[in-house]
Amino acid sequence: MNEKKNYQRGMLTGIAGGILGCLIVVSLLIVAGVNIFAANNGHIIFGTEELPSEEATQESTTEPEEEGVLTAEFLKKVDRIYKDMQSYFLYEIDEQALRDGMLDGMLNALGDPYSCYYNEKELVSMMETTQGEYVGIGVSVSQNITTGLITIVKPYKGAPGAEAGLLPGDILYKVNDQEIASMELDAVVGLIRGEEGSKVKVTVYRESEGDYLDFEVERRTVEIPTVEYEMLDNQIGYIAVSAFEGNTDEQFEAAMQDLTNQGMKGLMIDLRDNGGGLLDTVVNMLDYVLPEGLIFYVKDKYENIGGEMYSTSECHLDVPLVVLVNENSASASEVFAGNIQDFGVGKLVGTTTFGKGIMQSMYYEDSRYSTAIKLTVADYYIHSGRNIHKIGITPDVEVELEEELKKLLTIPHEQDNQLQAGIETLMESIK
């Protein structure tokens, strides 16, 4: 399937679910739920190549510019502050941390939760996430942008976090006794990850117990398959996709072929708590089930339209389809689910999706590709021309997961009322 396309490489930001507001999915595997969406168009900017020469810098300090941020007067102020810190600050100054903090501040000042600066360590961690393997505790988390609370969306079965007793809905309070209430999600992820075999202390608030709980969790290499599948009763194929990573499309195609060979009469794709992933991955998977047509395009700040991506006519699904979604289904998941609905090839069952319809691009800021910034650069639109940002996608069959099931690490199929509603919807179409 991959050989028949020549899509631009890009990444779809994983975002994941909190209770309200915008959520960024970063899995500590990870995001989701998580979280970079965007056709990058091969656009790489090397910051070092665009810096002025030393002579030009000296000249600019004598002739302050009237406009822009980095005026001569402002740079003098930064220099004065730095010299005061050197002269009077009681403790040792970590100069690299100071530089990183200044750059973090620039991106944070944009007021956009999806735009950020990655230092060398953070960039390596983020790239590991998209490959589906990293050293951590194996949970996906999300941050509520309104409250700043970071919540565990899903501890992955067999991973250290689940083994230690962390549960969905646990609210992170401290990492190694450091309060994280005012920290960005990426920074918290950095605190939790570490060297193989080392341990991290995680303090959470568990609402069901009304108390704060401490967990000591060993960090291990976490590699979690993003696709799990089985054949349910009545020859209904079931495929759960936890994220759209580098090899998810290959796993998905293998699952589809196996289920088809077993005589599948209907298909259910579970995207609940899937916070997103890679753009080309979700397009490849859509091409496997959709007829020919436009899947996706973007519009930038200048109203330029581009980045069109299409499904081909080489293959498409010929059995009834249901896609399960919930409030933590975001970004790439919404591209998938929205197109299923727009093309009319299946029905959505569950609750309204998160609603992230904006795109981010990565720009590398040095010639070693060791640091980068991520910027929100465009709105994206799906097949029907709709943008779902801050709106989400309303399912065809609305079913809220029963409250007592939301805290379970694993929900048995027979108790999962959303899954059972999906089966009922499929059975109406299966002949």
C-alpha cells in the first residue's frame, strides 16, 4: 500500500483528552492523545544561517531600530539583566538552561499551547515518541489548557505505569516531589522519562479515593503496538488503534488482511483515546478504506490553500464499518473519523471528538538538527470542506461510556456499552 503514494512527509500533533479545554497528547510511551500535525513541505530553517554577522550586530547596537522585538535597546536590557545575575545571584547559573528558558519564553508568549521550543534533549524525546519506542513508564497523558491539570488518559497494559497501579483519570501532582502544576506538558514528560532501570516517584490525586497517592515506577524501554485486533462474534472484525505512528499503517493493513481472510462481514475501528500521530500514516490508512477523493487540505494565515491529499481508487472497504470515538479522539483521529463520515462509508459511535483542526510544522533551528520549534501554521479541512477546530465531530450514534467504566484499566467487551452500541449499529447493516 505504501508504494503507491508519494505523500509529503509530515507529523500530526498528538493531543489527548482532559475534561475541558484544549489537550495536548504526549504519550509517556508518548500522544495521544500526545502529541505534530502537518505537512512540513520539506521546510527547514537553520537559525544559525539567518543570524547577522558580528559586525552587523555591533552596528545595530549603535543604530536602534524602531520596529521588531530584538531592538538594540532590548538587547542592551537583556545584557544588563544577565550581568546583574552574574554579579549578584546567590547560586550557580546554568547558562544552557538560561538560554533554553529564554527561547521557551518566546514561544510561550505566543499564547498558543501547540507552539513550543524543543531543546536537544526534548527533541530527541519527541522523535522517539513518534517511533513508538522510548524509555519511560508507558502511560499517555493530557493537559487541560484551561486549568493546566495533567491527567493520565491511559496506562498501557504490561508497561511500568500500569504495573505500579496508575489508573485512567489520575491527576499528576508531583514528579520526584516537584510540583508540576505550573509546568508545560512537554517539561513534565521530560521529568518522567529517564535512564533505563532508574526510578521515578509520581504523586497523583485520585478522585475516587479523595486522596494523594505516591507511586515509585521503574523506567523501562516501552514499545507498545499501536494496533490490536480480533474477530468478534458474528464475524465482526475489531481493530483498536491507539496512535498513528510510523508503522501503524503497516500494522493496520496486516490486521485488515487477516480479518478479511477469516471472513469478516463487518468492521469496527476503535479510535477512543487516540490523540493523533503522523499525517502520512492516517492518510495511508484512509486510502485503504475510502473510495477515490480529497481527504485533506490546509489554509495558512495568508488564505493560501495547499497540502491537498487524496485517496486513490486502488482499494476500498466493502463491508459495513463503524468507528468508535470519544472526547479524547483528536487531531489525526479526527481526520480519520471525519472522512469516514464525510464519504458516507461508515458510521461513528460514541461521544463528540476533541476538536483540533489546526496544523503545526517543525522548524529546525541549528545546522545539527538538534533543536527545533513547533509553530501553528494553518487550519486544516477534511473532505467536505469543514474545519472542526474547537467544534469536534459529532458521532452518528451518541453513546456516553458508563461512568464506572471510565476508571478501569481494561474494559471487558461485554461491559463496554459504547462497543456494544457499535456492534448493534453494524448488525443493522450486515446481511
